[in-house]
Amino acid sequence: MMAVAFDGAGAEPALGRPTALFADVYDFGQGLSIPNYDVTRDGRFLMLQRAGQESALRVVLNWTEELKRALATGGAR
């Protein structure tokens, strides 16, 4: 995952030097053009990391209730 400074205030955008944020093995989305990450409004992001040879994705429905239960019991399971 790379980052680059961006300044769009001038007549043409100015880009800084790319820098590596971190290196690891991450899963791809469907095809190479669909990202496996999302950026939140506050600048944080979520990314799917490859766990090994097998692939499994855990889907949690009604996750706000799951979060409330986890926090009430002292954290994640």
C-alpha cells in the first residue's frame, strides 16, 4: 500500500514522492480493478489480509449488536 502527498490548490495538481505505508500479502477484490479496501471519513481504512493457503471470509450480520455484546464482555472474542 502506497501513499503520495497531493496538493490540488494550484492550476495543476502537485504530487509528492510515493512512500510505502506497509508491505504484506493482501487479498484482491473481484478481478484486479475492484479494491479489497475502503477508506473511512476520518481517513482510516479497512483491508482484507490473506491468512494463508486457505481463504475464508467471516460475515457478521447485525454487527452493531455483536459489537455491543463484545464491548459489554470486555472486548473481542
